[in-house]
Amino acid sequence: MTKKEVNITLPTDENGLIPRQCPHCDGKFTIHSETFEEQQYLNLRCPYCEWVEEVDEFLTEEQATYSEAVAETELRRMAEKEFAEMWEDAFNGLSSNDFIEVETNTDEIDFGSRNAPSPHLSIETVQVTCSECSFRYAVRRDEDDPSCPVCR
Ligand SMILES: [Zn+2]
Ligand SMILES: [Zn+2]
């Protein structure tokens, strides 16, 4: 078995914000993805309960479902390709003297695919710009006093 790696890029919304979900209180919010990467932050603070954890722990349910579907489709695609090559190799091994005619049509192989659901948040958010570090993020509308996800 060869090891398969699938890289999944989680999409941001039209404002460059990427959804996050707190592993502690399950609160959902979004952060400005580019700024976060540029500043090379490793940890994130939940704007609701102030829980601090590594950014990878803040995967939302939507993103988890999305990644799973994308990975599955990608792995299927790789399997199809491999199967098609195997199939062709098997018949290429026959010498031209053999009185066997085989038609191979590998275009027909279809392992099916799954439509990836939307990775975006289903809640309404309001954008906030931190007055201390000017980091951009968004929280639920009913949150009056959110904590900046990156300020220390
Ligand atoms: Zn939280
Ligand atoms: Zn800040």
C-alpha cells in the first residue's frame, strides 16, 4: 500500500474570513485568515469564553464534514486512476501473437463522488476590528464584548 496524502484548503468567505469553532464552548466565529498566517500566530483565543488553544483545535463541524467529503472524492479519484492504469497494464502484457482481442474502456470506471457541503458558518456574524492590534474577526451578533482572538 502506498501512502496517500490529500491536502485540503479550507475556503474563506468573500471578506477573507475563515470559520473557527471553540473546542471549549463550541462558539463559532471567523478570523481573518491572511493576517493570522502572516503574523504566524499559533494559538487562538475564543472571543466568547476566552479559552486559548492551538488553532488546529478550532475546526468547525462544517469544515470537518467538508474536509471529509473533499478527501473522499480525492481518494476516489486517485483510486480510479490507479485502477485504470492497472487495467491497461494487465492487457498490455499480452503479446500481439495472441488471438485475443480485448477492448478496454477505462473511461467507464466511476467510483462515484460525493458533493462537498458548504464549509461556511450558518450563523449571522458581525465583523469586529480589534482596537489594540487591528486584527479582523467576526462574532455572533448577540456578543457585546468579544475578546480579540490574537491579542495577548
Ligand atoms: Zn469558547
Ligand atoms: Zn487584538
